[in-house]
Amino acid sequence: MEKDPGDQYPSHRDDFFWKSGTQWLKAKVIDDDCEGLWRIHDDLYDLTNWEKNHPGGRDWLVLTKGTDCTEAFETFHVFGVSSTVLQKFWVKKANTPRRYRFTFHKDGFFKTLQGKAAKVLKEVGTGPDWLSSITQDFLFGGFVLCFLLLCYAPTYQNALLAAAFLGLSNNSAHNWFHLADKYAWRRFYFDCSFVGSREWRISHALSHHVYTNTYADLEVSSVEPLLEFLPVEKGPVRTFCQHFLSHVFALFSYPASLIVRNYLI
């Protein structure tokens, strides 16, 4: 069995107190050093001319340009990608070893599990079903109607009702972050809150889901050292306070995200 190489500490991980997806992506471009190309395993590809034809949509390629996107490539393409298609865009071998521990050996745990999952997904399908889609539309439509009612009759009750629908719609819209662009238009419901779908597509789909609970997981490090989610020594007082602070963070994360988004723009 190969020795676990551990996680390399991102060089720009502590540059910001409140970290955003855009900041994380810019730092990843610097750390991965892919010469403005797309790195998959130990090869560099120029996918510029593939952006318009990419089945997953242009946005995914735009976001991952200049980075090592091996994890995203392997996990998002559950049914695999033709090596013939990929070879058309091959440029050269990468000059440096990968920074990340994941190997994706053909006979390894992940590829074995993925192969079994692919057989099931071919039968049941991928992505949210029609009931999930209708539920999402209902929640967003409920917010719009309650917001209009609030404008007509500004009461605390109507405000709470509109807020409830917005919160539920916002959480449900998360299901569309991970899909191909042409199927993911419901992710824009998320933009009706103070947070943005693009930032969360980066932080959740490209960071948290592929580098879960590692140094490269933005959602783990987003408010360090205020909140420490990695298994580091905290002590009983800090452990107790962290439970309280996590709720405070959740309360202020939305207006804070709005400030960060406008600052970045």
C-alpha cells in the first residue's frame, strides 16, 4: 500500500479572514501552476476551443482554467470521458507532481465504487427528479408572491413568511450547483439572497465536494481561526464556544457574503 502523502498546505489559505470562492480559485491557480492550461492527472490540456461544445457547459471550464482539475474531472464524469476526445486537446506533460493526495487508480476504491454507481445511475438517472424541480419552483414562486404581498401590506407576519420561503428556496437551489449548465438554471434562484450562485458553485462543488475536509476545502477554512472544523486541539472552552459561534456565523454569513461579493467586484 502506498504511503499517504498528506495534504500540502495552500500557500494563500490564510491571506483572508473571510474567504470567498473567487479568492480560493485565484490562489489555486497560483499554487497549481498550470501555465494557464487545464491539468488532469499529469497532463496539461488546452480546452479553450472546447468551451462551447463541453457537454457540462462553458462555466465549468472557465472556472477551472489554470488549475489542476483532476478531482473535478474524475468525480463529475461518472460515466467516463473518451480518451480520444481528450487527446485532441493534449499539450504536454506537467513539469511538477500533483499537490493533492488522490490517485484514482483504475483498481482503487474510488474507481471501483464509481463503476458500480454508474450502472445504477444509468437506470435511475442523475440529478434532481421532476418532483424536486417542481418543489424548487414552488418555493421560489411562494417567495415571489409573499414578497409582493409584503410590498402591499408591510407587516412582520408577511416579512417572516417571505423570509421562510426565501430560506427554503435558497437551500433547495443548492441541488442545481453541480449540474451541467443547461440543466442548472434553477441555481440562479440562489442569487435572490445575499449570497451568489457562482461563489457557491466554486466553494461547494469545486472545493468542498472534491477536497472534503482537507486543507483545500474552502468551506472548512472559510472563517478560520474563528471556527476550526479540522481535528486540531481546541480545548473544552473553545469547543463549547464554537457551537455558539457556528450559529452566529450562520446568522451573519449572508450579509457578510454580500459585502465580500461587492468588494471583489
